[in-house]
Amino acid sequence: MRTVVYRNLIVDFAVVQIIRDDGKWFNVAKIDCDRGVIHRHQYVRSTGEDIFDHLPLCVIPPDRGWEVVDRWFRDALDLMEDEWEDNLRRWHGDDA
């Protein structure tokens, strides 16, 4: 997890699910924000491909961006926690 805080608000974040497999660390899933969008990634073990391909969750509005990002950080944490097992199954190549 990475956050950037400005004026008591989270203005940038990345929530990443990782796994150690055969002595190496791999990204399984990620929710982050850049280029004006909060979006998801879901990686596949065999290829490293992002099968969600930056799946948009929310456009960050220019007038309320900080507040939206701050709120979505908590939502992203909850989503990653709720979908932990499904993300891992997709990473292994199983349908969730």
C-alpha cells in the first residue's frame, strides 16, 4: 500500500495484493489512481498480463479530486479485502 497525504487528505494511493511464490514476489491485483481515474488491475501468473487493463472505477473530477480520492482509498481497501480470494484464483488462472 502506498499513500500520499496532503492537507490531511489522501490525494494519491495504490493498494496492491502481492504473493510470494517460489521465493519471488508477484503482483496479484491493484487499485490505484493516475491520469484522472481510479482503476483496477488484475494480473495473471503465467503471463503477467493485466486482464482488467486499467478497469475504471471512478473518474476523478477536477473540482473535488482530493475528496474523491480520499474517499475511494477506503473503498479500495475494502474491495481488495473482500475480493482477496477471488483475485488470487484469477491470478492462478482460475475463473472467479
